[in-house]
Amino acid sequence: MSNPKTVMIVDDSGSFRTVVKLALQKAGYAVVEAIDGADAATKLDGRKLNLIVCDVNMPNMDGISFLKHLKTTGGYKFTPVIMLTTESQDAKKAEGKAAGARAWITKPFQPSVLIDAVGKLCV
């Protein structure tokens, strides 16, 4: 791809961000990393993000709070978000969906499942 689509990974685990980043880069995506929701919020600086992969449980600002913030930030309201998390309770999934999450993938995950979801949702 001459102009790769950009995906932001928001996760407080450095090793996990690396696994996701390598899978995405292998599939041809450019990657921006953030260590938690607060860090991710500072990176909503006007750059084009085609999709965000976000954890739920993080310090400073959790994934659901970040998602709510994202949806009120100009230019990012319609950016699709995939929640990638250890959380599997229906109540948490419903909360994520209500906040605007487009997909929910539970850790541990198969990289192929993530890449498939990213390919379907990436705008």
C-alpha cells in the first residue's frame, strides 16, 4: 500500500501493544501506540486515524472513558473502535457498545481474528 491506513493501539501492556503492532504492520497498516486512554487522548491531534484498537482496563483513563471522549472529539466521532480486552461480561460489552465500540474481541486472541475485524471496519 502506498498510503497505509493508520490504526491506533491503546493498551497499558507494552508486550501486548508489540504483538498487536507486529500483526497490524505485517498486514500493511501504519501504527500509532498509546499507553492508556489519557495518552491516547493527547494523540487525537488532527492526524487521520482509520481505526482504534483499545483495551478496557487501564490506569489514568480506561477504555470506555476514552471511547466516550473520542466520540466528543472533533474529527474522530465516527472513527471505528475495536475493544480488545480480557473483559468478557455481557454488562461490560453492553457498556462498550453504548459508548460506541464497533467490535469486542476477548484476550487471548488470534491475530488473524483481529486483522479480519480491522479489515472489515477500517474506514
